[in-house]
Amino acid sequence: MDIFPQAFSDAILLAGLYTLMAVGLSLGFGVLRIINFAQGEMIMLGAYGAFWLFTLMGVDPLISLPLLVVAGFALGWVLFHGVVAKVLDAPHINQILLTFGIGLAIQHVAIILWTGNARSTTPDYATTSSVVGDVLLVHGRVTAFAAAVVMVAALIAWLQWSETGRATRAVAENRSAAVLMGIDVNRIYALSFGVSCALSVATGVVVSFILTITPFMGFPMLVKAIAIVILGGLGSIAGTVLGAFALAFAETFVSYYLPEGSGWAEGIAFVLIIGILLVRPRGILGQAVET
Amino acid sequence: MTALLELANLRVGYGQSVVLQDVSLELHQGEIVCLLGANGAGKTTTTRAVSGLLAPWSGEIRFAGENIASIPAHKRVELGICLSPEGRQVFPNFSVHENLLLGSYSKKARQRRAEMFDEVYGLFPRLAERRTQKAGLMSGGEQQMLAIGRALMGCPRLLMLDEPSLGLAPKIILDVYEAVATIAKRGLSILFVEQNVQAALLVAHRGYVLANGQIAAAGTSAELQNSTLVQEAFLGKKPSLLATDGARGHSAAVPAI
Amino acid sequence: MSTRSLAIPVWAVCALVLLLVPAYGSPTFVDLAFRTASLIVLAISWNLMASAGLISLGHSAFFGLGGYVGILSANLLGAPFWLSLVGAVIAGTLLGSGLALITGRMRGIYFAITTLAASEGLRVIAVMLPDLTGGAKGAYLKAATFPGVLAINLAMSLVAVAACIIAWMVSRSRFHYAFRAMRANEAASQMLGIFPLKYRTAIMALSGGMASLVGGVEVWHGGYLDPAVAFDLHITITSQIAPILGGIYTLSGPILGAIATVFLGDATRIALGHLQGASLLVFGLVLVFCVLYLPQGIQGGLLRMLGKRPSEAAAEPKLSPTVATGAAKP
């Protein structure tokens, strides 16, 4: 049997998730010029949030999604005003170490609270599937893809057409000119950081019923998100979407067509990072950024 | 009558180095005032201080009688202080129309958006023709018009223009100044920075000459035109006195008129 | 007697203690000295890179590579202890200079991400080549000749003392000025006739070799290696926590910090041992705390208490806190 249609549809479904996973990082970097190394831990928190709401109270992850998104935004808002705002103008090293430290702390709070055991959320649709032509579609993955598409579309629409979204793009492009438009840059910063955390939490919620949940799940996802964002160009949302598709297709096809491919697929993100930095550091669609 | 804008003993700098030593000036409702001076004299620093991009070290910035020195920059836009900054600083990946929408971001301006669009597109038909064009792909002159239009969209009580003629072809400079003159006729108060002395004094009612971070001369356009100081400084007769910026930060003995 | 002239004898005594403990200390102290010495070298290595404006988020790449070169050269080629260490140093040097050349002009975020990718990438390779590395199951050291526990412990102490001396020598050389200039402004330093890439490659080679050497010694000490141990995020974290806690960009900072970090790790393990992950939680909080409130670390804090200005770290350029900074044009 030809495995191409299956690989292709798997890649598309994965790309949707990857887009959602990376778009928050991209927004945060575009506006604040900070890579939030704690972003992976936000994904983890989202997954645990969905898991506990489902396990303890039977709440479907799709229903807890909006709730947890709001909580993620609040967490981001608090983190911004509590700590991140203090290093906005500090050297990169402070920003990197600070967010890295926050991530480390969150991860180990999770280990202490919830142990390192693997868990999974199992709503009905997580395991059912249907066959369309040659392609097996797991309903959980399709659901996750649909949720991701809806959220990314909402983000893009907000950035494109709302007054605040436009202001956010303006701050990303030219901070001091944005001030001259009467935009409260600090408010936009807090907002973007909050939205970017909310998107990561959302990622965690939608992967909660397709991946295994552990306190360590965030870090590898962060590295992949970074690879995607670098691939697409730091700070470009359209580039991030392209980068997500590129990584998803590369990983899926490697794991389908190479012997032991699923193991090697895990390394593609790192090869891409180093390759892109060698060839075209600004990414596919990005603009030059001073480091 | 109190001045619309009044700077009193303003002292500003970057990091360790002082740029404006001690600047006092005023601008009345409906007046067009130009700031002249050589490169590095502190003209742009003055506009940045008034718009709030730079916090003053000491001294006062009074707008409509109120000291606004500690009000953050984005709130000054709400008060009606709009700057078309040096180097234009349009948002290159935004369309012309979006740039203008951003210009009217402040709450007050948002309410008068439709009216201001008509006015700006009427003033600069070129912008109306290219409203969907990306700003970064336009010529320098068009970008300058956009920067001025964008500042106008904020419904300013005080419009500040920083070097609107910088890097433009003479014919385009003429277009830009024609527009400035049109705006001025409507009674808007304008403070603008210019290196092109001839063009500036043609439009302005009054002017100040900045040198080494201080006001070196002040007067009506006609007075400045005939002042030996200005002639020496800008018409190249004896460039030693004012046209230096190397000495910035140190007190230089410049006669104030 | 001034603090300055006091410093040399104090350091000499510390070095002597470190070298004598493996032979005469109780097992607890031998273990403590080994771990402290190991972290001192990693911290100095990390700090050397940071001094050149390079923030490594993947120090485990060097450590793990050194470990694998050590174990593989012993198992497959029958290399003795010292020769496998030479191999580890060479591998670390090559990886370091390779990364310096790959990242070229890029620093800051890009460099940090590249080191992170290098570490994770090497881990995937180690997992995926089971015939060579034993894969995820790991490999045991099967050396033809075993040098003895004392020799291995002593070697680590020696390496630590040597690393301190190297760091001191670097601080006395032209590198010192080059670093400062590079941290402040790369473009300007280029105009001053300092060639950043040359210095950066040299420092990455030196620093990478150091960290790999630690990995090499550790594998002889532990006798076992798997990808999760070799490229453990824990290594990356402790090697950056130590200099930051002690005092980044300084000579004594990484040493003080390494001691403090080992102490802190042990203390939380003893106090909160029933909570898995507590020590890393503390490290994470320490990192956040240091960045926000103790930017010059213990060293800076001590100097301030003694009423002195922290010498070098204080000279770091700080961005001026203007209302809203854009491209500042004076």
C-alpha cells in the first residue's frame, strides 16, 4: 500500500499543532525581543490543567480550553509585571537566564506536585478513528488540529484588524514610533506576553489527549518551537506558519520513509537550527535582527 | 496669555553626556516656530524631550500651562502633541492606510478618524492614490508626507516636524513645505526642526537657533535672516562659532542674543 | 596586610586542600571534593564563554561529548586513562571551535540556541547509534587498565587547579581587554583591531576542551554512560548557575559559585530529600533571584559588604533607563 497519503495527512495535522506551539513564541519575540525559555513549561502546565480537569471533574479538554487560556494569559500577565518587565532593557544574558530559571522552577514545582509519572487525558474521541480512502484519521488528532487552526486564525485576525492588534504589530516593528502614536508600549508588552503564554497553555491543552503528559514534556517542545521560529524568521507570524509546516513535513516523512525514522525525526529540529543559522540566519521570511 | 508650549531651563542628555544644557523657549497658539542649528546642536533632542521619548534631567516642559515633564510619552499624544520624527519612521510593513490608522490610535483621535482621513488625503492626494501600498516601498518624499499625515491623524494641538526636508529632492521639499503652509493656514501650532534655513525661515513666524545645547539666538524670521550670527553659522561666512558639535557637552561661550 | 596580598596564599591553601583530600580525606569528603572540582572546571569554562559575550545553554554538549570520547576510546581502542582524556580534550576543542565558526558573527540568543541545539542533537545521535554508543541503554566502561580511584579523583582535582590557573592567565593576557570590548560592542572592537572571531574561536576551543575533559574524567569515575546522563540538562544548569551565583565575569566567582552550588544542592537534598526535583527548583529560583537582585553574585555581594566597588562586573555597560528607548540619536 502506498503510504504517501497517510504520511501527507499526518504531516498536515502535525503542522497545525506546531503552528500553534510556535506562534506564541514568535509573537513574544517579535514584540518584546525576548525568547521566553519558559514557554515549554507553559505548554506542560496547560496539559496538566486539562488532565486534572478531565480526571477529577470529567471536564472535556475542549471545554476547559477557554478557561485555561484565560488562566494562561493571567499567568503571563503576572510573570511580566513581576519579573520580565525588569529585564526588558537588560543585556540578552539576563533575559535568557531569567526565563530559563523561571522554566526550571516551574518544571520542578510540577515534578514535586505531580511526580514524574506519565499521564494521559482520554476523552472518547482521543482513540476513535475513521478511514477515509487510504488514510486513517485519529479523531483526537483531527480535533487538536481543528482547535489549533481556530486559535491561530483568531490570533491572526486579532493582529490584523483590531485596534490593539494593530498597535501590537506596530510595537514589534518600531517601538519608539509606536510610542509617538500614543501607544502604551508597556501595556502592549504585558498583553503580548500574556497572549503568548495563553497560546502555549492552549497548545498544552490540545496535545493533552494525543501525547503523554509528563513534567519533562515542555523542554523538547520549546526546542522545536525555537527551531520553527528560527526557520520562519524571528518575529514573523507568516514565517512561523511556514516553518511549522516545514518541520512537520520533514519529521513525518523521515519517520515514515527512513529505517528507525521516528528516532531520527527527533533530531531534525536541531539539524534545522544549525543549518538555518549557517545558511540564512534571518529565516525564510524574517528580517535582520541584531543580537 | 500663556504660551501653548514653554520650555524652561530644560536640561537633557543620553547616558552620561548632556545634549541640551539649558534651553528655554516658547510657542504660542497658532504660531509656527522653527528650531535651527547645526548637526548635533540638540534640535532633535528637543523634539524628543517634548514628545516624551527622552526624560528631562531638569527643567520644565509646560504644555497649555501644565508641566508635563513627568507624563509618559504615549499620554502626551492624547494631550495633542504629535511628532513626525526625524528619519520619518513610518511602519514599513504597514500599508499607507494602516499607518494613518495608527496615527489616530489615541482615544480622542479615534472619534474624529473619518474627518481626519478626509483632511489628510485631501492634503496629500498622493497618499490617497497609494493607500494600499506598503509604506516601506514608497519614495522618501511620499514617506515624509505619510509621516506628516500620520502625525496629523492624531488631531494635534501642537504639531512637531523633525527635519521634513531631510534627504529629499528640492522639488519634493517644495511640495512638503507647501503642505506645511496649508496646514499652518488652518491655525495649527507648529514647531519644526530644519537644517535648510532658507526654507524654514520662509514658512516660520519665529525661530530659535540652537548651538551647543543652548539657545544662541532667537527672533522673528526677518530678524534671524539678517542676524550676523545666523549668517555666519549657516551661510558659511565664518563657520567657527556655531557649526561645531565636537564641543557638545562642554560649556562654550556662545553669546545669547 | 592588604586583601590582595592575602589572596594568593589563601588560594594556594585551597588548591592544596583540593589536591590532598583525594588521598587523605574520608569518603564523604573525597566525593565532595570530586564534585566540587568537577563543577569548578565547568563553571570556569562557562564563565570564559560568557566573558566573551557567549551564553551557553548547552554545556552538556561538551561534557557529554567528552564522556563518550572517553568511554569509546577506552572500550573500542583500549586507550588508557590519560590518553582517553587527551581524546576528550581534543573533541571538546574541536566542537568548541566548530560552534564558534558556525555561529560566526551571531551572539546572544542565536548562540544560546545553537549550543542548546548542539547538545540535544548530540543526544539524539547517541541514542540512535546503539552499535557504537550502546544507545539509550547506555554503556559500561570496560577499560583494559584501570588507573585506580585515587588517580581519578586526583586527576579531577588537578584539572580544577589547572583550570583556575588557566583562567587567571587568560585574565592577565590580552584576552581580558578583548573580552570587555567584545561584550560592550563587537563592531567597535573590530575597529580597534581586535578580531572577535579569532578570539571567540580560541576561547570556545579552550572552554570546550575544559568541559569535555570533565566529561572524560567523570566517565572513568562513574564507569557508565548513557545519552540521558551525558547530555543531561542538569550539567548545563549547574555550569551556568555556579558562575552566576558566584559572580559572573570574575575570576573567583565561578570557584565560589561552584562551592556554593554543591553546598546548596546537598543542603536541599538533605532537607527536602523526599521531594524529587527540589534541588533543581531551588536552582531555578536562585537563577531568577541572581538575575534580578544579585547581578554580581556572591563575589559582588561580599565586596559590597567590605565596602569596595566590585571591580570588573561594575564596569559592564548598562542601558540607560530612558522613558521609552528607541534608536537613540544623541
